[in-house]
Amino acid sequence: MNIIILSDDIRGHFHQSLGVAKWLERLADAHIENIISVPKFKGFKKFLTLKISARALKNQNISQNDAQKWLNNAGFKIPDIDNNTLFISTGSSAAPFCLALARATGNKCAVIMTPSVLGIKPFDFAVIPEHDAGKNSDALITLGAPNHIYKPDLENEAAKKFDYVHEKKIIALLLGGSDANYKIDSEWVIKNLTPLANNFNDAGILITTSRRTGIEADSAVKKIFTGHAEYLLLASENPDENPVPAMLGRATHVLVTEDSVSMASEAVTAGFKVGLLRVKRTDGALKKFFGYGAIRFDAMFEKMIERNLIIDLGNEPDYEKFLNTPEQKHNQDFNEAKRAAEYILKKL
């Protein structure tokens, strides 16, 4: 089986697709043939292509010719595709291309996360995080996000990036950023991270931020941890580098901000009992009333806490208590990308 990943070039989305695809390679006679970036649209063109015309793809009986026309109209050149190909995508922007390619070439398609316009019914396979699942009983429901973390590779990743070995504690701090539900600004950084920088000089601190963190918060992180952190990579300065696997391969303790389901899921998959840092909320009354936004993620984190995969450090994190052990790890078999691959192979 050949696998083609359709990517919207959002790192977190790509890592979900890649994680499932890699496990298909490990478990079956499968090969990642290609990774294709889908066209980017703005304004009315985006609305017309992805919100309006893409609705035609929901028709279960759409013809190969009509699927090809949709791709042509969207400015997508169909590559040469072999039979027995599986298309995989994550997120709403790549999903129409994933579905259209499968229908245009007579192959299968898998979607990760629920596409806002298409839903999951038109797809052959659907992998949906529990906080986004609703009543989609036909899908594989995951706890958190499937991801590309593969535990046997982490030590090698660490060895390539860090040319030293410590016997002391190593804290990996993974910082997300602001979005429609959460806010991480310089005020939050100063209040919540200064105690970590000042009070744990006997530990090694490795830090990375995300593209959502922003220049203001990145600057505050840099100011606080300069001279305290052994490794600091700011996404605003190095947007294309991903040090997370190497950091997880070296760490004894991992701290993640609650806005990033992806990074929390990656750390849990790597075997860590993750310290969850609460951040500012932007939830309005409508979001709370209809169940959108951060409260959906709260339910997911509560289940992870119940399974002893996450430790909630609250709004005033007790670093001393969390770090007062040689390491914070769990011994559970937790890998949602592997489970997703097994689900696809069972249904094929």
C-alpha cells in the first residue's frame, strides 16, 4: 500500500498524519510515497473553494470525473497515482483534497480531526479526538492527538542534538501560545515561569516555544531564562526547527501549557507524566454555553488526569512538588497513532 499525505503545512496537523502513516509502515506492507502541500487560499477564494464548492464532495456517489473537475478548479494538479493508495490528511483545509483525490483515482482516504464542512461520513476512515467527536460512532475516537513520537527513536534524536549527558534532572518546557481560547502573554510568562528559572538551578532546563507564542511572549521567555536554560529555541527566531523529539529523549520531567493538545499528547506518548500549566482563558459566554473552546479540552485533560498521564499544576504551579522525584514518567502503553493505524488496517 502506498500512502500519500495531504498537508496544509500546519506542523501540528502534519505530525498527526505522519504519526499514523509511520505506524502503517511499521505494521503492514505500506510505504509513504509522497507528501503533498495543498493549495493555499485567502478571502473569498478560500470561502468559495473550501466552504461552498467542496460541499459537492460530500455526495457518496460523486463520479471520478466530477472529483477531478473539483481538483482542477481548485488549482490542484493530480499526480500519477498507483492503485492501492491511501490518502491521509489532518484538519479542514487539506480534507477536501484528500477526499477528492481518493474519489478521482478510485482509492481510499483517511481523515484526522473532523473537517468543518465535510464531516467524516464521506471518508473511508476517520480518526477523531474525543473532545471533538460528538456522536461520531463510526470513527476511531482518540484520547488527545495522534502524533509522530516514536519512543525507540528519542534517545538517538537527543544524542544528535545534545552533545552532553547529565545525571541531574532535565526539565523540558514546551510552551504553546495564544489562540481563540487561550492567552499566553509576557505577563503570564513573568508570573508563572520566573519561579522555575530562579529556583531550580540544579536542574537542566530545555525550552521551546511554538509559532503561536508570539514575539512578545518569546522575548519575555528569553529574558527570564537567559543564563538559566541549557537550551532555548524560540519559534519566532527559528520557526522551522522542531526540537521536541530530542528534548523528550533527554528529559526527566516535562511541562506543557494547556493550550497545546498536540505537545501534551506528544509528551504523554513519549512516556511522560506531564505537568500541565494552566494559562489565561478567553472563553466567552457563547463558547461556554455551546461547549466550544477550552472547556472541551478540559474534559480531555480530566480523562488524562484520571488515567494518571497528566498532573494538573493549576494556575499557581507547584514546581517543587512536581520536580521532587527523580523523574515523572508513566508505564502505560499509550500510543494513539498506533491505535489509529491498527483501526485502518482492520477496516481495509
